[in-house]
Amino acid sequence: MKYSYLILACALLSCIACTKHQTTTNFCPGGSGSPITGQSSKLCSSDPCTIYKTKYDYSNFISVQLSDDKTQVLAYPFVLDVHVQHPIPLANGYYLKRMLGNAFTSIRFGEYDTICHYNFYPSLFTKRLIDCNPFTEYWEGCGTDTAYINSLIRSGTLSTSFDKVN
């Protein structure tokens, strides 16, 4: 019975360790800063949202939030929330963002919970960063109606409802 409590305590500590914010340095020196402002100048009567394109297809990879100088991991997804954070594909290679982050790791959505629960190390994210400046376009605006957003993308009028940040 004693061992059951010990195993349960270790499992809980492992989960807690995955949710702590980690601070690390020197993995993307000289970065140009985050394109993410967190605010849109458009007045929103619906949910704010972000649309983006990346240099490569990172839609199956976990992202993390880096500091503006790209020297610290400020945040990463909680292991139980990660499965609802896949970006939604839109027209012409755009994605509707459903996750935090301005940099991508080589950790895939399907392996994140396994890595985090059973083999978590504080340096996990810094060792697995693959792109510290992934966005070729980054738009902030309002609404999550993908049919409407796709029509804006296809007609080249995204700027009527979204602010181009990058």
C-alpha cells in the first residue's frame, strides 16, 4: 500500500513538472523578437483570433512561447490541453491558431503527453526547438468562422477584417 502512494505521488509530481514554466537560455540568440502583439486594433464583437502561415508545415508540432529576444521559454502547453490545440487548416496554406507560441519544437502532438508524463526534463523544449522565427505571415482579428475567413483569404481581402502583424 505504501508503494502505491509513492507511485501516485511520483506520477502527480511528473504532471506538475510539465505545467511549470521553464526558463532557459542561449538556444536562439539574435532573434528578431516575437511578431505576436496579443491585441488587434480591430474592435471585436466576437472572439479574437490569429491566422498565420509558416515557412514549413508545423501543424503537427508543439509550439512554445519564447521571450522577445528568443532566449527564454516563457510558456508551453499543459499536457491535458495539448490535444485541442491543433491549428485549423484554412485556404492557401493559412492556419487558424489554437495554441500559444511563437516558436516550434520537434515534438509532435501525438508524442507530447508520453514525453511529458514519463520522460520530462527541464531542457526538453530548448533541445527540441526547430524554428524560432517560423511565421511568414501573421494576422490578428476577430471571429472564428472558417468559411468567412477562407472567403477573405481566397479573395485577397484578409486585411479588411484582420491586422497584418508580420
